[in-house]
Amino acid sequence: MFREFLSRLTQPEPPALADEDARLALTALLVRIARSDNIYADSEMARIDRITTARYGLSPFEAAALRSRAEDLESEAPDTVRFTRAIKDAVAYEDRRAVLEAAWSVVLADGQRADEEDALMRLISNLLGINDRDSALARQKAAKG
């Protein structure tokens, strides 16, 4: 279903993503993070919906539809390293930094920080090209959130 999209995204020199495609890719990354501890909790799904509603000005129904498409994309996406690097190459730094903050809020949504989630967040921060300072600020802001 997403073969062409993933092919474009994982090209050696991917073009910048259109807004709708960037939304889908970034939401799929949030889904991957939420699923990383093998527990995809309702609280995590609700948090992803709230993030996309606020960030993209979506209605609750549009946010749920975007998350559903992102869940499908995440299932088909390549390994986290290639998927995240592709997002880095196709999405502006400020958007990536904001997504890292959103990702931390998803990790914290169920009230637990699993070792798998922490490890994945360190990897994703690095692969997204987010510097350590901005990564720490994103985590702190999400924790207050």
C-alpha cells in the first residue's frame, strides 16, 4: 500500500516531503516509538491523536484517520535506522525537534519508561540529527506537558 511512498522516502537523496506526506511519516515514527515496548496502549494512541490534532489542526476524526494510516505505514516501513534517516533527510530540523518532543510525550503517556523506549529514543534523536541539548530540552518539556 505504501510501497511508492517508502521508495521515495528511502532514496539516497530524497526530495523534501509535501506537508501531508511529512505528517504521515512523522506520525508513523510516533507509532513506532509507542509500539517499541510491545505494548501499544490506548493512552499512547490517544496521545498521538492529541499531538496530531494540535500540531496539524485536525479534527479528532481526522487525527484518528491519520494515526490509522500511520499504523499501516509503520508496519510496512523499513528498519528504524533507515526510516528515521529518511525522515531526517526529508523534514526540516525544527519539525524534527518538535517531533522528538512529541515522541517523548508518547513515551511518557502510559506513565512508564521502558528500557526499550529509552534506547529507541536515544537512537531516534541521533538519527534525526537532533543535538543533545535540544533532545534533553524536548524530553523535559514533554515531561512537564
